[in-house]
Amino acid sequence: MSNGGLAPLRRIRWGLVWLVTFIYQNVMANLAVAALVVLRPRLRIRSGIVHVPLDLKTDAGITMLAHSITLIPGTMTVDVAPDRSHLLVHVLALDDPAATVNEIKRTLERPIRGFLE
């Protein structure tokens, strides 16, 4: 028996995982940015740019990830490498670059890969 019948269900599941994760990340980032700006306005914020290696291969997947990152407060996709191997992402409060990259890949890229590819 073919798994072709399960593919649409798997894509729907990954789409829902991405949506719930995106909403959660968005709410938490809004609260974190508000806390930085309102509650601790004099706090020295260490921002920076990280390279996020891409496992996504399609234009749709890379675009969806780049926009998802930009729509979350405190992060912004700055550029896509010409060879499409990574994204450059500006992070407002960059404490641990490796953890930030891992979180983006785990919470955003992985569900997008499951949904689109």
C-alpha cells in the first residue's frame, strides 16, 4: 500500500505545528521586547547577526522561513546568501548565538520543511 494518502495529512500536521509554534514565538518575543524596552530601558542590549544554515532548498521554503523570522519581534532576516546556504539574521538581544540558531532551526525551519518539502 502506498503512503501517498498519508502525505496530505503529514503536511497538514506540520503546517499546524508551524502555526502554533509561530504564534507562541510571536507572543513570547513581544513580551520579551516589551520588557526590554519598557521595564529596563537603560539595559545595555547586545544585538548581533547570526548565520542560520539552511536545510530548506525551495524558494517557497526559504521565503516562508525568512518572513517568519522577520515577523517575530526582535529578529529580522537581513539577507539570503547568494548560494542559498544560509540566512543572515539580526537578533535584538543576542546572548547565545548557537542557541539562537538552534531555536530558529528547531521551531521554524523544521516545521516548514515538513510542510513544504
